[in-house]
Amino acid sequence: MARNKKRFKEALYRNNATYLYYYNRLVELAISTFEWKNLPVTVDERYLEMSLCINGNAVFFKDDVMNDFLSLKAVLNGRFDVYGIPTSYRAIGENGYNMELDVNNSVLIFNNYLHQNSICNLEMFAKRLYDLDRTIDINARSQKTPVLLQCDENQRLTLENVYMQYDGNMPVIFADKKLNPNDITVLKTDSPYVCDKLYELKVQIWNEALTYLGIANLNIQKKERLVSDEVTRSQGGTISSRHSRLESRKQAVEKINKMFDLNISVDYREIDYDEMKYNDVNINGGVGDE
């Protein structure tokens, strides 16, 4: 019983570690996607993007006490204009700081045109990727030990010790001479090797997540050579995915510059594929005639 609990805890730890690995990677990609320029030194770009990613909005304003600018999470008060845009809200800091604001002294920044966060979708992708990763681990491990041992209870401990040597990749396995092989039944539980197919599916889901974030990726599963037109067309969904989040930020920047007489700008950090020089691209990384 104790050993089963230990194995369960180990599996749980690996599940959590794998999920957090993909979750953290996707969140890091999401919050580093955009490049802000000429932000006031008192505005933390990382915190701004974290607020947009997790909360779906942030508010930019000038604090009267410190006489400088801040960008914090916004809690909406429920008052809207005819277009459904909040007209009053409260800025919340991590240290308990808060301030009542409205459209006359601050600007709301939305994460996208839906005014929703990205974290829910990133969690969904992380769960799918972690599940496939752990399935690959299990399938690969089943290739190593595709046997089921059936024996009497009084021989169980001996067989467990033998299995520990086998599981530990021992070049020679030693067994007690009292062990009678005739009293042991070995049932083969061969598991089909599908790691390659699972990994291919994982890559497709990872590319789908990158496309959602607007990050260029080669999402064409094709073994032969890809010409530049095919690569460019394959990025159509990626480029389109950028518009909603980028334009929401640009609209907010325009209002901020007008209200506070600043010169802030924001753009996508990555270079578009059509700005890069490609001839023929091979699926394995070859360029030109490679």
C-alpha cells in the first residue's frame, strides 16, 4: 500500500511539473509578444502585459500623489457607455494600493477586441500538451517492461526485487536459487509503439497555440520541399491572430498619448515572415537547394 502511494505521488508530481512547464512557457510567450516603446519609467511593461493576459484589461493613469504614471489591474464598476465600454473602474496594486478612476482621467487597455483574457486559452493548451507528453512517457516506458508476472504470494517479494534490478537497467539479474521458474507465469502485455504519432500530434497542438498567440510557426505537415509562397500562405492565420490584441493596444495608446501628451507606441515584437528572405524551405530546415 505504501509503495502504491509513493508511485501515485511520483506520477502526480510529474503530471503537475509537466503541466506547469507548458503553462509557464505559453504565458512567457504571451507576455513577451508585444514591444512597448517610450513608456514612462514608472510603468512596468511586464506587469502591464501580465494584467492584460490574466485579467483581460489594465488601466493607465497619473497618480496625483507620486505625480507620475502607473498602469495597474482594473476592477470594473459596472457603469458602461452606449457601446458597452466601462466608464468608471478602480485601479488595484499588488500592495493594496487602489484608486477610483473614470474615462476623464485614465485610459482602459483591453487585451483583445472581445475584452477577454488569454490565460483561459493558454491553460487549455497547456492541459492538452501535458496530457500528450505524459501519454508519450507511458507509451515509451511500456516498451521497456511489456510483461506481467503471475506468482504465488510467498514469491512476490523475490520477484519485486528481481524487477527492481530489471527496471534499474542492471546488466545481470541475480535471483535466489529457491526461485522456481515453473511457478511463475509470464504474460506479455505488448504495447504498440505510438510515440511518434503522439509527438506529431503534440507538435500540431503546440503550433496551434503559437498561431493563437500570433507567433510564426511551420504548421504544414508536409515531407517534401516547401516553396516560399506556401510558407507565406501558411502564416495567414498567424498574422490574423495578431490583429485583435495588437489593435486593442494601439487604440489605447492613441488615447493615452492624446490625454497625457505622451509618445508611447506598441508593436508586435517578431518580424513577419514576408519581411524575411526565403527561397525554398525544407520541412527539415533546409533552405534554397539544401
